Amino acid sequence: MKVALFVPCYIDQFYPQVAVATLQLLQKLGVAAHFPAQQTCCGQPLANSGCEREALPIYRHFVETFSDYDYVVAPSGSCVYHVRKHFDKLDQTAEVQHVRAAAYDLIDFITNVLGVTELPGAFPHKVGLHLSCHGQRGLHQANESEMTPVRDGQLRRLLASLDGLELTELTRNDECCGFGGTFCVSEAGISARMGQDRVADHVRNGTQVLTGSDMSCLMHLEGIVRRANMPIKVMHAAEILNGLTP
């Protein structure tokens, strides 16, 4: 199995420790992932800004970079969703279709490709899980509250398997955090208020560590937590799962 690690732009620039944790976690699970040095952006920021035509060369470069791999794994559901759904703007060559199908969010890859549903180790904290819109409703990694009251999903099950970890039961389990890529720039006031509402739900219900599988959402929430000096630590799920104690 030939696996490539795709590191999104904001993780590369602001949260490199998440990329390192992802690579190390894959290694612990028996996957020797390769990091193609020529990789760049997936093109999502341009597309979100209405400039998808200008993003097409980026899409083509992405395909050229990753077409020789069986799987392309990224610690970001939004980037993976973009590759799977928006690369339909390219001519659907065999290479393009392969890369679209080969793109996997880290948690999706661990559970559905590797077949890992629980992990040994302890994380004795009360953990609040943020479900990103792209991961939940785009990649179907968790149940949707408008469809069922049952709270279930890939990352929720992995976290629940850890010794000492208590999952926070949020009042509004899968509400958007308001990040939305360039939405947080074009509609900053609305975006910030949505994020404040999300964080308040975690504070109200006793979250000690706020996690998720999409660092872009977590970046938005962490900014709100830091500005308000709230007693919550924000960690990507890869950091938790990679740093487990026996």
C-alpha cells in the first residue's frame, strides 16, 4: 500500500505539529506514509472566493503530485472533500478519477481503510468533539442531528475507546463553528459570533480539551478561546491519538 501524506496550507504554516502527529500516528499503525515535497495547496481558498477557474492549475498540480499513490491522506476533511467533489471541474482522466477516489481524511482512513475502530491507551480528560460540516455532512463521518438523535461517528467511537476519556455531551451537537474558509473574512462578524456560540456550548458543558479532525475549524475556535482566556485546550485528534499513554 503506497500512501502519501497531504498537509494543508494552514497546517503547514501554523500547526506543523499536527502534520508531524499525523505522520507518526500512521507509522504507529503500520503505514509508512510518504511526503511529496512538491505538493502545494488543494485550491480550496481560491474556489471558496469564487475564483475556481484560477484554481484549475492548482488542481492539475495536485493530481500530478499524487497520482502514483494508492491513498492520499490528510488531517483535514474540508480539503479532502474539495478534492473529491470539486475536482470534477477537470477533464475526468483516469489519473484525476483515481486521485479523487484516493483522497481520505485521516480518521476516515484509519477506520474504513485500516479497519481500526479502537485504540489502546489513556487520555483522562473531558473531551468536546467538534464535527466539521465538510467531514460530517460532506464525507458522512458522523450522524446528522436533523436525520437522527443518535450521536455516533468515526472519531467519536475512537475517542470513546480510550481509557479515562469522557466525551462532552453538547447542547447543540453538530452546529457549524462559523469558520467556512474565506467566509470568516467576508462575513467576519457572523463568523465570530457563530464561533463564540460553539465555544460557549463547550464551556457550559465542561469541556477540558476541544478536538476534531479538521484543523481549520479548530483554528477558528482556538482563536476565540485564546482571546477570551478560556480554560480549554484545543488539539487536533491526531495529536491526542498519537500521544496516548499506555
